[in-house]
Amino acid sequence: MIHLPAIADALARIAILVSVYGALVMAAFLLFLVMRRDRKERRLAQSQTNARALLREVMTAVTRGGETGPAYAKAIDEERLAAVTHLSQLVRGEDRERLTEFVERNRLLEAIADRARRGSRAKRVDAIRLLGNIGGVQAVSTLTGIIRDDRDPALQLEAAAMLAKLSALPAPDVLITALDLERASVSRVHRALFRALAPAHAAELRRLAGRRLPSGLRAVIIDALGWTGDYSGLPALAEAAKDPDPEIRLSALRAARRIDHPASAGWVLALLDDPDETVRAQAALGCAALGLRRAVPQLDAMRTDKSAWVRLRAGEALQALRRAPA
């Protein structure tokens, strides 16, 4: 017959053993966590030390010339690219040109170009932006290839934006074909791209302004004429001012304000009577920008326009004209 006290003693001993071994296991686990955290912190500290040493070597090689040191030799391509990426955000002018030479000399651009062509969209965007920050012949060639051959519109636009930053956008007709702008929806980004390429491609833009193109694309081209700094585009603006699409007439007004030539006065004055209220408002600002004092009576009458927007712009134009020296 089993006595209850004996059973209680056995259970107590088992409980004590479980508690002791449990405490030992918990202590071992906590020690493991502490050691792992310590190793991780040591590795992180060493990694940061190596990264700083690598960045100093690359910066010295770029800004002062000369060769890299042991930190660069021991670094893997990922670490070298990280140093170049960081440095590309800091350097300007001649130092940026030296960075481009350094990257090309050390064959780092090939890895960046390869990332820009394949992989996830996020990684490709990062590589495309890095190419834009570094520049150089190979970077321009890679970005141009993405615009021409890629089928992802977002990546094409990203590459185009970097080419604009490098003042290396292709001719407007090439850009139109590559981005399929005769069928795609035209956005403010496209307008900014055409403005960026305008100074180098005035003749091509004048030719395109006379073509039968979708209204959105033609409006972008007309707008870009104002950024060419070329008075030869004034006849195209005068023609665009008669277009049935109000967006094209607005683009002509924006371009005329940018060029700021008195030859635009006649058709800018005529647009004060435009049926579209946005065009009338912009024409009022155009009169102020061109200093057209003879528009004062009409602008004064426009202060009773049915559109509050037109009334506001007419008042602003009148104030600007009255403040301007005679």
C-alpha cells in the first residue's frame, strides 16, 4: 500500500528537479541571447568602421587623385557601390566628374548598369537614379537603352528624368516614339522632360508643332517652345493660339510669357475674349508679363467677368501694369 507522504515527497523532488533544470535552460537561453546580441553589435560596429574607412579611401581617391587602399581592396562590390552611392549625393562640379572617372576606371558602372536592366522594380529604380547621379558615357547609354527598349513606362520615365538631369535627353521625336506618346496619356512629367530638352532641340520642336498630333502631346510641344529661348518659334505659337483645344491655347500663352517678345501681343490680347475662362485668366497674366498697357481698358472690364478666377487674374494684371514704369 502506497503511503501519501511518500507520494508527496516524490512529487516534490520531481518539481524541484524540473524547476532547477528549467532555470538552467532559461539561464543558458538568456546567455545565448546576450552573446548573440554582443556578436551582432560587434559585427555592426566593425561594419560601420569598415564602411567609414572605405568611404574615406574612395573620397580621397576621387577628390585628390591617387589609388585606393586596403579597405577598398577587402570590400566586396556591394560595399563599394554603397560608398559610391553615398558619395554621389555629396560631390558637385569637378568632383562629380572625377567620381564618374573613378567609377568607370574601377568597372563599378557595369554592376550598376546590370542592376538597372534587371531585377525588381525598386532595385532597378535605385540603380537608375544612381546612374543619373554618376553620369558618364556608359550611364547615358544605359539610360537611353532603358527608354528605348524597356516596356515598363514607370522605369522609362525614371530613366528619362535622369537623362534630363544629365542634359542628355534624346531628340523629341525619339522620345515620343520610345514613350509611345502619340497613344499614351501625357502628364506633367512629360511636360518637364520636353522643357528640359527644348534648348538643344528648338528646330525639331518647331517642326513637330506643325504636325497633326494628339492634342495633349501637341500642347506639351507648344509649351516647350517657350523654353527654347528662340524667337523662331513665335509663328508656331500664334498658330497654336487659334487651336480649338483650350489646352493648346493655354500652352501658347505659357510659352509666350516665357519668351517675352512683343510680337505675341496681338494674339495675346485677342485671347482676353476667349470662350474658355482659364484661357481668359491666363491671357490677362500674359498681358501683364508683356507690359501691354493698351489692355488696361479691357482688363478693367474683365473685373466684372462671370468667372471669379478671371476677375482675380484681371485685377492682378491691372495692379502689375499700373506699378510698372511707363
